[in-house]
Amino acid sequence: MRMSVSVAVAGASGYAGGEVLRLLLAHPEVEIGALTAHRNAGDTVGTHHPHLLPLADRVLEPTEVDALVGHDVVVLALPHGASGAIAAGLPGDTLVLDCGADHRLTDAAAWEAFYGSPHAGSWPYGMPELILGGGGRQRDRLAGVRRVAVPGCNVTAVTLGLQPGVAAGVVDPTDIVAVLANGYSGAGKALKTHLLASEGLGAALPYAVGGVHRHIPEIEQNLRAAGAPEVRISFTPTLVPMSRGILATTTARLTPGVSPEHVRAAWEDAYADEPFVHLLPEGRWPTTAAAVGANTALVQVAVDARAGRVVTVTAIDNLVKGTAGAAVQSMNLALGLPETLGLSTVGVAP
């Protein structure tokens, strides 16, 4: 009989931490251990996540290393900049999954330029489907690791949408435009005026416009990994009145001489065997509603012949495939478990 895997979650009162817990409750090999928080320490889980009934009476401990030591796996669902100090105090044989940005970037200068703090170092990157220009996928590099940097949610949507074209050489990676519709849960639980329902309902609001969004260097890093010698991207996210979801529309200039059939074939070849990335039949477009609650990325691709551009549209649940699902998927690979264990491809719609 297989021994269960003990998992502690730091930052368990937030949206990402709560979604990790929801997925772990359905994982057949997991025993949920310590649950910690910062300002909400001392509260019960049910105070912040009333939907997590099996955990509702558990009390949140302070986020300290002592509470996390002794578990097989520690998930860090903490604000950016908070993971490094906690991770440094955990044993090297503990699998640590960082849902924050602290360890995603390999370029220290890029981190400092976009985040304005010292770089904490880079960890193996937790996007199993990432195409590697030299061959293979990122999942090949996750087996047996004990530190994983979980990708950003916007990064996941844009990368999975466009990387087949970059890897196959059918798009120009120096001319990329990405515009995203984002659900409000991606902004976290912080009380800010522009995040109030009275401000957000019935409104669409762009943010981090003009090349300043912190996910830009991570997208560039991924597309270079997929084979692009140089990447230039205009990236604009927009808050829209939905709780969950990202709909990423990404376009890039079509490589001269490439036919629409070659474009479609690049995406078909890239995702034919991926359990969580689904290229939809031609003419059917992704909707965020079909991805809610599921660890899926729903992708479509088309050629705009008049503009000479490839258009991709990708829908994900920002809290599942964009965060918690990627963490569990990477955990499975690191521990030698089946990659799909505990993860559903069934969405909740309407």
C-alpha cells in the first residue's frame, strides 16, 4: 500500500491557497497537513473558504518555518517576495512548490527591473507542457526535483496559446501582441477601490499598460525556451466582470510562405498527446466558462490572411491551470506519481 504524501499549505486563506486545498482534497495520495496564514492566523479555514467543508474547522497557524517542517510537500501561496525566506528554512529533501513569482525568472536583471527587489534565484519551472527548443518538454526536467516555481497565470495562457507556432517557426516572435480578459480573482483578496464590485461590475478595466506588467519577462523567457532567438511582445491585460478565468488573444506575424494548413498542423502536433491542453475543432472558439474548475487550457488557432497574422485564443481558469492545478501537476511529476492524478478536465458550465 502506498504511503500518503503529507502536504502543508502556506498562505491558505488566499484564493490560490484555497484552490490548492480544493484540488488536494480530491487527490487520492495526499494527506493535508499544516495550514498557515499571516494576518488571518488564528481564524478557521471556513471563515475564508466556506466551500471547503472538510477543512472548515481547521485553524490557520502563523506562517513560520517550524509549522511547515516535517511535511513531504510544502506549497507556498504567498505574496511576491515572501517565499525566499521561508523556502531557505525548509530541508532540501522537502518538495517546495512556490505559487508566487520569486523563483520563476532565470535572469536576475529582469527580476530586479520588473519587481524592484533582489533576485531570490531560479527554480525548475513548473509548466510541464512548455516546449523546449532542443527537444522534449519541461515535464522531463521535473522528475525528482525538490523545488518548483509555479508559472504565472497570464504567462500560462499566452505561452500555451503561441508556443507551437514559435517552436515550428511559423510565426515571427519579434512581433507579438497579446490582449487578455482577466477575472478579478487574479488580483487577489486585497481591499482596493478598483476591485470592489461597485466599480467592477459592468466595466472593463485595462491595467499594467505599456510594457510594465511583471509577467512579460516570464513570457519572453518561455518563448525563448521554445526556440525563439528574440522575443518582442506587447502585452495588455484587462479586468472584466467575472470571478475566474483568462481569455488570451495573442497574434503574431505569419512567417512568409507558410500556409494555413501548416499553421494548424503545428498546433495539432504540439498538443496531440497533452492531457490538459486541448486544441479545439476548427471553427469552435474557447470560452472561459468551459474551463472553470478544470485544469485545462482550451486553445484555438486561425490565420488572418488579410493581416498576415496568426491568431490564437486560449481560455484557462486562472486559479486552476493558471496556478493551483499547475502546482499539483508539477507535484505529481516531481514525486513520480501519474501526472494527471487528482486533476479534472471537467469544467463547470454554464
